[in-house]
Amino acid sequence: MDTQDRKYKIKETFNAAAAGYDKPALRFFKHAAEHLAQRMGFSGTERVLDVATGTGAVALACARRLGAGHVTGIDLSEGMLAQARAKAAAEKLGNLTLQCMDLEALDLGADTFDAACCGFGIFFLPDMEAGLKIIAQHVKPGAAIGITSFTGEVMEPLSQKFLDRIQSYDAPFPPLSWKRLDTPEKLHALYRAAGLEQPLIYTEQVGYPLTGFDEWWDLVWHSGFRVLVSQLAPDDLARFTAAHREEIEALADSDGIELNVNVLIAVGCKPIR
Ligand SMILES: C[S@@+](CC[C@H](N)C(=O)[O-])C[C@H]1O[C@@H](n2cnc3c(N)ncnc32)[C@H](O)[C@@H]1O
């Protein structure tokens, strides 16, 4: 797949997922964003860049902490940004600017921002090191850069049941993007390669019980898993859903179906020259 096709696919996927991205089943994004914003240790006056801002989970969590500061959120997907704008307006957050931009072509000025964040976005880039270097160019020396990713066992055993079943169909199976950044060691190596100080890495469990299969399906349908199920022909999709419902419902206990979402939060600084 060439660069333009890849970007078109990302935009198309997130434009389609945007309306459901903030459904209750996916509230771990909001929980993880709160942890990241808290770990950034803002004083309240910073100008912050939020890359791959999506529907604004991280940007809003930062903006709420920046009484005298400002957040610039950028994303490839207009659909995701429209949701972010609506949420910012509903909260009357006036210290947040949202723009449709590609991180790989970002040019908002060298050494402009006091800090930068990227929630669950860096692993979509073909060259993660180049992407982190672009973020680093945009912040001042000494500024903190915080990113989040998922640990390898995220959403297991539900995700593994989903993947095992989808692999039994004759559909192309692209590698899972977050697996490129699913351990503290990989995060350390990425920061080192981008010339940043070694990050502090935090692990947070931001999961919860889902009420049933329908909430799991909300999650599948409004996340990267959507690409995999949307390849199935209507008959196959109906067969897939019925069999998958049965195996997921078998995991339920009196609290519901446990969703394990173990996330990694890395916060490291651009060196002071
Ligand atoms: C999983 S969402 C994360 C959204 C948000 N940061 C959060 O924590 O909920 C990933 C986002 O990365 C964006 N994205 C992927 N590649 C990008 C790029 N090259 N430039 C800007 N945004 C990109 C997608 O459009 C999508 O909105």
C-alpha cells in the first residue's frame, strides 16, 4: 500500500468510527487521557500540542487543566475533529484549537510548544521514530512529550477470540498497529531513537466490565477492529457475529464481561541543549 492509500484508509476508518468513538464501551480512551494529562504535570500556563487528537480525549483533558494555557489538537480525520469540536463547545472550553493536519507534514514552527501529547496515535505511522522527531521539533528544549499505547495483552481474552475467529475467514489480516509499541522496552527504544531523554513509563489498568456482547460489538465496530469485520461478505458477517456472540457471552459473570485495558504511558523530555 503506498503512502496516499495508507492515509486514505486511516481517514476513512476514523471518519466512519467517529460518531461511535465516544460510546460508553470505549470510555477507556477517556480514562487513559486523564492519566496522561495528569502525568504531564502541567502548571496551568503551558501551550500544548496534541497530535492525533481524534475526538479530543487528550486535548480536552489537557485544556481543563490549563486555565491560563492553550491546546492545539491536530488530526487527519475531519470526522473525528467534528466530534472533538462539539465536545469542546459543550464544555465551553475556549482554550482549544483543532485543526485537520497530517503529523507527517506538520509545520507549526520549531520550538513552539511547552509540551506535547499523543494518545494511541504514534503506532499508526509507518516510521514512528520520524513521527516522534517531528513532535520533538515542535516543542521547546526541556519540554515534556507524553504518549500512550496498549500493552500486548490488551482486551484479552476477548480480542484473541475475535482475532482467532476472523482469521478462519479468507480475509486479509493486517498486523495490529499497537503491537509495534506494546512494551516499556519498545517505548524506551523509540524515545532513545528520537533523541529524547529516557521516559518515565507508567502502566495503568483503565478497563471495566462490559454489560454484554453488544457493548463489545460497539467497541469492535468503532475501533481498528472494524477494518477486519468490514471485509466480510454479509452472509459471513452474520455467521461470524452469531458464533462470536456465543463465545463472548460465555465469558460473562455476575458483573458482566471484564474488559482488560492495560495501557502504557510514557513521559520523557526534549534535552536542553
Ligand atoms: C485511536 S485514535 C486516538 C485518538 C485520541 N488521541 C485518543 O486518545 O482517544 C488515533 C487517531 O490518530 C489519527 N492519525 C493517524 N495517523 C495520523 C497522522 N499521520 N496525522 C494526524 N493524525 C493521525 C487518526 O485519524 C485517529 O483519530
